[in-house]
Amino acid sequence: MNFPLKNIPERTSIPRNNGLTMIMDKGLSIEEVKNFISIARPYIDIVKLGFGTAAVTPNLKAKIEVYQEQDIPVYFGGTLFEAFAIRGQFEDYLNIVKEYGLQHVEVSDGSMSIDQSTKCHYIERLAKEVTVFSEVGSKDATHIIPPYKWIELMRSELSAGSKYVIAEAREAGNVGIYRGSGEVREGLVQEILTQIPAQKIIWEAPQKAQQVYFMELLGANVNLGNIAPNDVLPVEATRIGLRGDTFHFYLDK
């Protein structure tokens, strides 16, 4: 931090295990990636190439290498995994992950239906090769998963080898752990936290009000995902009480 302010919460340091900011890159150019890194590197923990955009990104290898040269983990969005899995091309997917030198993957079932044992099998297979993040929750707003089931799914995926479980919200923040309005399903979140350690969950939180909710609930070092590149510095300032929404969080500590 540039200024000697008191009562600023201590942030974990890169490489972080807690307090992660996962960025969603939905199509930055190579030059935009370089510019983004130049200002935001201290606050970038991991980058997801959103949904299936990696399949249509020109000069993909060169773009990934820009992130890798700065020791920034990057991975393909879970939808791309699903696109391969549903077509029976899991081995092709694994080969592509290796070809691009990726050390992280996301296993999800937000768009397709597979039984949990099959999903956990994918996690187990991939965990032998790379670090796995698995996403829990559906992208279908009409598919409401009860809290006990969220807990059951998260627990089984962590046991299968996921380093973190990601709580689904889509890039808009209007499904999964949120209502269609973007409002947090607080009862669901609170119940999940009775059984799953907060440090093992990445909460997708693209909207500012969602980010503030989790910071107030779990502190400055909550794991947040689906953060837009332009929001990385605002999110970091919000984490440490330097935005109006969190300004009073730490003054009396």
C-alpha cells in the first residue's frame, strides 16, 4: 500500500491460499492483458478464460504465455470442460490442458447434467495432473438446489481432490447463490458455512453489493471469483475499507 493508514486489515500475500481474487477474462487482447497486469499484478491471484472463449481466442498460446511469464495461474472456464466431457472427449481436453501448459482446471456441471460420481471421477483424474477447482451450482435459474445438497456436493468434490469449490453465480451474478435480482441467498450461504470451511470456497461475486456482503461476513481475506479486470483495484480497495461501502468496517479495530 502506498500510504501509512492505520486500522487497515492485513491482507494475505501472493501466492495466497486465502483471500483470492479470481478474475474473469472474457476476451482481453494480448496488449490489454499486458496493460492489465502492469497496474493490477499484486492483486491478481488466478485468471479464468471465461466459459468457452478460449476456443475462439486468436493467438491463445501467446496470450496465456503473457500471464504465465508473470507467474499468474490461468485456466479454461468450466463450460469448455463441459463441452469436451459431454462429447466424450475428456482425454482430448486433458491433452489440450497439457499442450497449453496449464496447471489449473475447472470442473463444472452448470450447463450439462452428469451424476455426481462421474463428476468426482473427473476431479480425481485431473487432480493427479493439475490443481482442480470444481464449481457447484446450476446456470439454470429454475434449478433450485437445497442447502443440504450444496453441502453434500461441495464435501464430495473436496474429498475427490478439488483444492477449492466455486459457488456458482454466472458472470452476471444472478443464479446459484443469488436470486435473479442479484440478492444473496443468505440462508443458503449461512448454512453452507456451517459445514464447509470458508477458506475452501470461492464465491463468485461479480456485483459490488455481493462483494461487500461477503467481505462483511467473512472479512478482507474472503475468496472472490468472477471479478472483471476493471474491478480488480476497486475490489482490493473495498477489501481494506477504502471505499464507502466498507469505510467503517475496520475503524474501531
